[in-house]
Amino acid sequence: MGHYFFNQTIRISPQTLQDWVAQVFQAVGMPREDAELTAHSLVVADARGVHSHGCLRVPLYVKRIEKGAVNPKAKPELVRERGALALVDGHNGAGQVVSHFAMQKAIELAEKHGISFVTARGSNHYGAAAYYSMMALQKDMVGFSSSIGGGNLMPVYGGAERRIGNNPFSFAFPALTREAVVLDMAQSVVAKGKIMMAGKTNSPIPSEWALDANGIPTTDPVAATEGFLRTMGDYKGSGLSVVIGMLSSMISGAAIGPTLKDVYEDFTPLNKGHTFCAIRLDFLVEPEEFKRNMDVQIDFIRQSKKAPGVDEIFLPGEMEAKNYRRQMRDGIDMPSEVLEEIAQLGERLGVRMPLLAEPT
């Protein structure tokens, strides 16, 4: 470690982190606006406590750009629009740039038609699915996003080789005075990024997370990386992965199955697919009434009798929202190994490292 202590956390202001990461992306050819958008999406994930989809991804994104696998200057194009439906071609641009464009189009179509479905091809890894579904909240809409995974990382239920992706999706529902309900999940027990993070910090993983190359549960993150992610709920998680992958890629003509490449191993264009939907509430119900009813439902669930050993019941997205408010105010607690990798990239690319606080 050149700059930080090993296996520590460093508190850094969100704006400092975002500016730093954006400068790194600009240094490899990304226009300023796109670099800032991509950096913002990663910092939001870190602020929400979802480090597996935060700035941990910066070295991978930079490597893919430098190897010509991603075109940092590409601009997404609307290639077809019919009623509430639209098709976007990302032209191998950054996943965040393509996805932000597509979700904005989904919101625009929902404003006109009440509901929308926008699908994209020619994209790349888009980070946290919730970043896009949550864009609908400020418009009093329900939002949805999904993506094909970063490769065929898991065996289908009953299989013994990688044939399905860990395909993430997110729903976002607005509330009145309570936190918005935001579900962001994929079909594995955990995201591969969490296993990557465990590997960087030399931390063991629970045996429920992954299988080694022989299909045996493992606590070794290195062996897990060489093996398989485990689907949640066995056949249920497997089935969900199949259909989310189809929804994300089959309609747009993006990669899936035999054409799906591994984002970590194949440094050629991925042709990743995504889908985005929005539902305009006031076409069916008064938004204020809907959000008041959401508050009632949230309280009904949270006030459930608790199982032994449980102090509090949380709804999807509630803990992340609390993390976000706290860390946007006080600073984001970042793993020192992640900041070290960004610092090394910055040194190579001529991007100065900001002055950071001592480890917490």
C-alpha cells in the first residue's frame, strides 16, 4: 500500500470523491459531463453503503476504456419510438451514460402515456440498478430498471456450468413522509462485487455466497472468483435470472447466453442490454393519496412483531437511504484499498490525489 493503511476505512467528502473520480474518467477520454455522471452514480452507491457497485468499479471501467472495449465518447441514440415504447442504441458507450439517457426517455414517455418501456443495447456495465429506478421518484412515478449481468456467472438450477447471468433489477416506489421503498437485487445470494471486495481486504466470505470450481461451498473469495455465484432460493432464483435476462436483452437484440461476454475477462465490446420503465401515478390515482397509503403500508410492515434477536424491521432501501443521508453529510467511509487503486490510476494518468483524512 502506497498511501493508506491496509484494511482500513478513510472518510472522504462525497464531492471530493466525485470530482477525483470524474477527473480519472476524463483522463481516459470521457467528456466532462459523462465523466461527472458516471462518477456521481458510483459515489451515490458508496454513500448508500453499496460499495460493491461504487468506486470499486473505477479500475475496471478505466481498463475497459483503455483496452478499447468501451468508447468513452459514444453518445446513445434513440433508434425507434412507437407510442410508449422506445429502443436505444448505446453505440458501446459507458453504461451509466446510456442508462441515464434511456431512463430519462422512459420518464418522458410516461409523462405522455402514463407508462413506458424503454430497452437499450450496445451498452456496458451500468452500476447500481437503483440509480435509474430512483430517477422516477422525483416525478411522482414508480420506476423500474434491469440489466443483463456481467457474464454467465452462475449455473442454472440443476446445471454444473455457467449458463445464466446475475441479472440485477430495481423497483422504486415513492412515499409521503417515510423512505421510498427501493428494491435493488440480483439473483445470486450476493453480488460478485462483494466477493471482489472480500478478496481485496483478505476477508473470508460466508459459505452460502459461492461455490468453488468443483461446485463445493467455499469461504475463500479467491476460490469463489474461480467458481460460481450461488443463486438465491435455488430454482426460484435461477428462474428469475432467466426471465430478467430475457427482459433486459432479448427485445433490444443485446447479448445474452452464448453471446454474453464476461465483463471481467473479455475486453471487447459487450453489447449489454438494459430495460427501463416508469408509471405515472396521477393517470390512475392522486399521487398524494398513493404516497399516504404507502406510508400506512410501510408502517404496517415495520410494526410487525419481531422475531427473537431482531431489533428493527427494515423495508427495501431504508437502510441505504439512512446511510446516504449520513454519509452525504458527514463523509463517505471508503475502504482504503479502493482509494489506493484510484490513487495509483491517478498517478499514472496525471490526476492529482486530493488531501484525505486519516483512517477511521
